[in-house]
Amino acid sequence: MDTITDRVSFGPAEEIPLNLCRLEMPHQLRPIDVEWVFRYRDTLLAGEPLPPVKALWDVEQYWLVDGCHRCAGAIQAGRTTVLAVVAAGDADQALSIPLTTHEQSVCADADADCTVMQAQVAAAREADGS
């Protein structure tokens, strides 16, 4: 199975500012699950680390490839940064990576129709003029 790291070369883990991370729809293809956000918040408040998020940097903002729930949990824990592995890239690339790498697990986990997810990405790109 094709993975994110097969197609994108991420750098070493580093702290990135949460205020520059894009968490909102349409980039986040699944709705935020508040229960997971609170689990991640509680983990951080207990002093335990979370795995780094994956993000693409376009010189202005970070486009999350993986880790929206961890970022939201870090915000809830009062953090201003989050541990991340970063590669150069833009919003369009970030949108295409989850579609191909997470499609199977998202569809299995949520019992969702992949066609709907593909339509959401296509609509987001069309609305953006891409």
C-alpha cells in the first residue's frame, strides 16, 4: 500500500506553531471527533508525548496531512506548538495525500462511501479555483 512517506520526504521532528496550522474544513476531510481531541489533551496534560503530526509547509502556513485531532488536543491543553515532521508543499498536495493514503482506513473506520470523500475533495478544489 502506498504511504505518505513513500511519496513525500519529511524532515526530522520539530516544534511548529499551532497558529499557523490549518485545521478547518475542507482540508480536514473527517469531522473532528471531540472525544479524541480530549484524549489527546489529557495525554499532553499528563506529560506524555504524542506522535508527531505530518504537515506540508508553503512558506506561509502548515497544511496538515495527518494530525488534526492531535493539534486540536494540543490547543485544548494550552500549547502553542506541536511536534511535527514537515515537508515542502501546498494545500493541493496536502489534500491529495489524505485522499490516497487514508481513503481505505477512513472508509473502513467510518463505513463511509469513498466516492463521497472524493467528491468533497473535488468540490473543495473547484471552490478554491484549483
